[in-house]
Amino acid sequence: MKVVSWNVNSLRVRLPQVLQLIQQASPDVIALQETKLQNQDFPRDELESAGYRLVFNGQRTYNGVALMSRTEPADIITDIPGLDDPQRRLAGATIDGIRFINVYVPNGQALDSDKYQYKLRWLEAFTDLLSEEMAAHKKLLLMGDFNIAPEDQDVYDPAAWQGQVLVSDAERRALKKIMALGLQDTFRLFPQEDSRFSWWDYRAGAFPRNRGLRIDLMLASAEMAELCQAADIDMDSRGHDRPSDHALISADFSS
DNA sequence: ATGGCTGGGTCTCCCAGA
């Protein structure tokens, strides 16, 4: 089973690239973040014609996530219980007996911003939900744009980023708490070169200079981690004409 | 050098992203 996750930064702009991905890689499950489309504007026909069942949870301008699969999704969730939140950041479903949860974690903007407090509150409420999901599903894959670089090795210049949003102690603690529920970073299950990232600023030649962060993650429960055969970051997706600022990440699982 | 670039909406400026 091939699974991919991609922050497309507008599905309207990136739809041709998603269709190309389908043609070239034919993933079994595709998680998208930052679709930036209301549900009524979601490109249903194009993606259903390409052979996918769709779960989408969208809003205008900001946020929006989707979960696409070759087979029928069941037990769909689109909200975090107990969190009254108009922002559309979650799409989960059971597909082929595996629980998939796709998240677009809030960015946080800056440590002194209200958005940072919202990010921490969101993560706390999400962790409660995830704890229940983990208890109910042995095979679980949590993926998406976490907007947190787990370790300094996931940051191109850790000294310059020290204490900033995306790497701050509170954010990393929140991520550790999520992983302590029994999740493993699939990317780190395999030997990796240094300085491999998943996001690069559009500005100042950040991508050609590889000044990036690894903030897009695919986290697997123990049972899923055992089945994981490979995990990768698709650099071509970021080198594309008119690219998203995020690369697509992928993992393969034996059935 | 707190800039730069991109997408979307309020639409040729502003907000947000990370």
C-alpha cells in the first residue's frame, strides 16, 4: 500500500500536479492539506474519475483537508470533539482496515501570537482524540502538515531557529506527547541523508539552497510501523513548475 | 537586510503562510 501526504497550498492551483501524481504513482491513499476550497468547489468529478473515493473538509481561503482512497472510507471524522473550531484541519477514516488521520496543524505564527495559543490548544484537544483513536485501532497512520520540526536535525539552521515558532519547546513537547501514545516517525525508520526537509520558503532561493524544515510527517502505530517498507520525501514535487512550498511525503506498507 | 515569494480575497493592496 502506497500512502502519500501533501500540503498543496491551494488545490485549485495544484490540481494538475495531483492528477499527474495519480497517473505516475497511483497511491492507494492520498492526504491533502491546505486545499483552500469550500466543499462545493472541491474538484469531485476530476478526482472521482481518476479512481478515488473522497473525504473532504474544506473552507474558503484558508485550511481545508482531504483524504482520498481507492477503496471506500468508513467511520469518517472531520472534527475534534470538545473543540469548537470553525477551521477545517482534520479528515479521518478507516480504509482497508487501517485508520488514517490527516491533519493540518495550525501554524502558530509567532510565540507571542494568539495563534500560537490556539495551536497549543488545538494540539491538546487533538491528542485527546488521538488517544481514543489509538485505543480503538491497532493499525493507525497519522499524517499531514504538523507545523513542528521534531528535532534540530529537521531544521537547516537550528541556531537561527532556536525558540521560534515551529521548533519551540512547547510545540515539540506537544508532538512528543502525541508520539508517546505509540507512534513512530516513518521517515526515521530508515537511514536518511542529513539535511532532508519537507518545506522551503518560497523566498530568497530557500529551495535551491536547501534552507528548509521537515514539518510534514507520517507517524505510524507499532503495528503499522512493522509493515512499513519505505518512507521518502519527493523532492521533484517541490522542484516542479509552480510548486507548492511543501514537498510530498510518502510511505509504503506491506499488506 | 525581519526582507524575500505565493495564493486568495476585501482584488493592484492586504493578510497569512512557515
